[in-house]
Amino acid sequence: GAVVSQHPSWVICKSGTSVKIECRSLDFQATTMFWYRQFPKQSLMLMATSNEGSKATYEQGVEKDKFLINHASLTLSTLTVTSAHPEDSSFYICSVRARGYNEQFFGPGTRLTVL
Amino acid sequence: DQQVKQNSPSLSVQEGRISILNCDYTNSMFDYFLWYKKYPAEGPTFLISISSIKDKNEDGRFTVFLNKSAKHLSLHIVPSQPGDSAVYFCACKDSNYQLIWGAGTKLIIKP
């Protein structure tokens, strides 16, 4: 499968600050990237889907102005949590998919803690 | 309305025995089905998948069965090993290549 990295793996920030999370596909041309979040003991929740060079498509209930997604290249997508609040504390995971493939390959996740 | 359901939040199995994880779906247009394994604080790892044109796919200790008429798929792990303890998610692919996820089943392998 594809090798996907996320940076940082863990971030603690103060309420009101913005946090950027990077997702890189190291050996795979990711035509589509997905961002998920997972609360403790809950399933994965898809936040948004982005195709390279296009604006991201956000799931219902996800604020696009709060969670800014940029998919600038076939190997990099970023998620910026703007003006983070404690309720944004969660585990954020990206996944990648190549055109014509069914499988998604996941990054290791980023633990965000907002104080 | 949940399109993909994993009705067992947890499952406990003795080491060496068979683990059977179940998943039900409602959308008959799903055409590809996947199982992922997830450890705490890590991203899911792809395990095994099956196309809607098949009813069985086997890979080592892992076998996925698909019953399209019942809209049911299952993952069999045999023999179960301690390292198999994790949360298992089933996912169903729609025509837009989106994966619709189940809530997960926590598998505990007892020594």
C-alpha cells in the first residue's frame, strides 16, 4: 500500500490559535485526499474530500471556514484548524487514493489538544 | 440513517480460535467492500477487500465473505492471534469512490 505521513503527530495549542496539519503521500500520486476526525471511542468521521487542484468538498456540518483544506499537489494536502477551541481537540487522520483505485491508505494521524 | 452497520461494538475471542466480524449495509449500489484494522492513536491499516462480483476473498489468515442478497459481509480471522486485538472497520465504496464506514468492532484476543 501507499506510505502516507502526517506532521505533526501531536500538537498542543492555546485556544484561539490556528494549527496546520500536513499530509504527505510519499510514494503514491494521490489524486484524492480525505480528512477524517475521530473522537474517543467513536468511528471515523469524514470531514472533507479534496481532489488535486480543486476546492475541497465538505461534509454536512463541517465548517469550511474553520477547517481550511489545501490540496496543492499530488503528494501534499494541508488541513488548517483556524481559531481552534477545546471542542476541536480530536484525532485527525488523512487518507489518500489514486485515480482508478478503490482503496484508501491512511496516515498515522495527528492528535490535536486545544487548551 | 446509517448505511453501514457493525452491530457488535466488541468481540472477545480465545487465541487460536476463529474471529468473525460482521457488517451489514443497506445500499445495493455499493460495489467494493474493505476491511481496515486500527490500533489506538494510529491511522487505519488496510486489511483485505472484495469486489461485489465475488463472494469470497482470502489472504492468509484473513477471509472476507460477501452475501449480496443479504447485504452482509464478514471478516474471518483464523487462527486468531494476540496481535489481532484492535478495532476493525468495514467500509463500503459508492460510485463516487467515497468510503462509507461502519462504527467499528473492537476485537479482543484472550491468551
